[in-house]
Amino acid sequence: MAAGSATKDIEEDDDEPTLSAHALQALKEFMSEQSTAAEGEPAEVRLMAEDWRLSQFWYDQETAVTIAEEIRRLSASTFSPVACVACPTIYAYLKKTSPQIPVQLLEYDRRFEQYGRDYTIYDYNLPEELPTEFRHAFRVVIADPPYLSKECLEKVAQTISYLAQEEDYYILLLTGEVQKERAAELLKVFPCGFRPQHSNKLGNEFRLFTSYDPAERLGCWE
């Protein structure tokens, strides 16, 4: 999810991180599958159409595959559970590229109930009204607050703190550049060189913030 209107162009950078062979193959397979699904054959995990009334703006394929691969790197060795807070695009691509990793989608839109046990209803206004078994249960938490407001980020930060393990955890936050200082204050996360992009261009510049330095994989911390 995200919020915004008309886009801001980002110039090409020779030092910009590139996709690995694994990510490129995953991107190719997912694009092929989406094309097949459009012809009438269902995909294993498919996103519904964006509902802008719910501030839904899906990430483009390269962004989703790149981030899904990073999550795979962080959790694949131990198959650690992953929480996707209000970011169904990442959930869908992660399920496609790394189905062995347990993933839980926390999302307000009940259309995602089709994902069965992988789905939990989530309202950011009620940041800790979640199953007790989720408390400090996730080694990797990725979140995409639906609105670029101080209140929204503060409440989503509460949710992240509820979900993340007390030690040895990783946080990935997708939100606007304008939240940079607040994100650092609330969650100790910092922007990477990698620039996420949406399928529908937005006016607000988005960044990927992490609680760890991902090195060259995502362009390092700034």
C-alpha cells in the first residue's frame, strides 16, 4: 500500500543495485504467469485490483521481486516466519518465489481472505489487536503504512514492535521519503540506495528503510 499522486522521475544511476540471477528468473516466471492468468488461467497467488479508496497502490514487478529475494536471504536458512503488514504485493511475490517460507499477511481488505490461514485482518488504528501467538513471533517484518501521516507510522510502528522477535530480527519499511527522520526515531531504520517503484506512478518519492545495512544487495545504507 501507499499514498500519493503523479510521479517523480528518478534518474538512472550506474551504481544502482541490480537484480541477481535468482531474482531475474523469478521476475521472468512471475511475468509469464501473470500473462497466462490474464488469458483466463489462474495463478497460484494473485493480487486483486487496487482499491484506491483503501489507499492501495501495488509495487511493480522488479520492486516486488527484489524485496522478496532480500527477505528470502534473511529467512530461508531457518525458514523463519515473515509478517507482511499492509503489503500484499510483497506477500504474493514471496509466496511465488519462496513458498517454503511461512508468511502471514496482515491487511485491512477482507478480499485477501482468499489466502486462508496466511491472512489476518488488520486495522492500523488498532495496532496491537492481533492474535496473541503473533507476539514477538516473527524474525522478519516488512510493513507498508497505508498513509503518509505521523499517526499512521506511529501506530504501524507499534504493530511492528508487537510482531518482531525481541532479539535477532529484521525490519523492512516501505514508505515515503518524508518519513525518513520519523522512521529512524521510531524504528531505528534507515534508507537504502534501492528505490521502490509502483505500478501506477505516484507523486511521493518512496524509499525502502531497513533496520540493518543490506550492503550492495540493496545499495547499502545512505
